Amino acid sequence: MKLTPKKDGTELTIQLSGELNTLTAPELSSLLDKELGGVKNLILDFAECDYVSSAGLRVLLATFKQMKVAKGGMELTNVGENFKDVLQNTGLDAVFGVF
Amino acid sequence: MAEESVLRIPARLEGMDLILSFVSFLLDSHGCSPQARTQLRMAVEELYVNVTLYAYPSGDGWAEIRGCVEDGIATFKLIDGGTPFNPLEKDDPDIMLSGEERGIGGLGIFMVKTMVDEVEYEYRDGCNQLTLRKQL
């Protein structure tokens, strides 16, 4: 999986490319650990990632909770059809900001 | 009767790509839609990861995947020789809870149930056997 972070002040955008699965979710987790300090708005761009398994959802939920505590926001953008189905089936479309 | 393909590997997390390549290879050779392919790969990922984490608490073991496509229906069977365990008996998570109220885990098996048409468990011949079926 390729992860491309871009920081603009307190906004962090990460472009994900590939599959967010059990083997790759730790990569996203460690990038977030490194980059999330001071971030108020997190944007995760899924334009090139339409495969998100439960391991990926776990990282997203943990990050969502972390952002809430820090009084920040988290958005998922360019969500594809498969990932949208997963979010709807798990009720997470109502939790995350999905665009 | 469609020919069944079989792959048996050590039940380790590193083997996940191999298992998923097996799934893709079989589905691609039957002209499967990208959506059904992704859903079946994800369902198999969830079940295989469970095997690697929980089937053999005291050491190494094996996992086997069998697959075939017949009359437009894909069937995959995941087998291990570990501790008898039916993951399908686990309670479904409450998906109506807010983000703050939710635990971060427990979605994997629930997702499997939503992504395939049928999923069954049986303990047979000393093995856990999980069967997935999906119309392509």
C-alpha cells in the first residue's frame, strides 16, 4: 500500500493507494501515530483504495475516536462503491463524514 | 461437477497474500465482476486471519483453501486442523451505536455475513470447515 501524506497547517490529507487490509493497516496506523500531532482536520482520500477490510476499519475507528478527543474532525473522501457498501453494512457511514 | 482447486499452506499471517491470490486467480478465470471479487477476497481475508490468530494457540499449524465456480456460483472452503471454534456464533455488533460508543473491533465476521450469500461452519474429520458461497 502506498500512503502519501500532505500537511497544510493543522490539516492533514493522506492519499491511500492499494488495499487497506490486515497486512497494510499497521502501515496507516504508524503513519498516523507519526503525523497526527497538532492536526485538527484529517482527510483520508480513498480515490485509489476501494478495498478496506475490518483491520482497516479498526484503524479508522481508533483514529476517529482520537480526533474526537482532540476536538478535531475526520473525513473520508472519494469513497468507491465497494468501500461505500462496507461502510453502509457496518453502519459506519453514519459515524464518519463520507464524501 | 466443476474441478476444485486446493491450496494448503502454514497458517501464518504472511500467507494471506497467497490465499487472496488463489481467490483472485480462480475468480478471474471465470470472468467475475470486480465487486464480487473484492467481496469474496475480503470475506476470505477475515476468515483466514481468524485462523492464523486463533486456531493454533500452542504452535504452528496449517490452513487449506478449496475453491470452485459452478453454474455462476463461487464456493470457497477454508479448513484448519486447530481448536474447534465456530466464529459464526459470535454475536453481531450493534451497528447503530455512535462512533464514541463503539468498540473498535468485532466487525470482521459480521462483514463476512454481509458480503456473501451463504456462510456455514462445520467441524468434521477433526477440522474446522467454513464454507462461503456467492452468486457471481
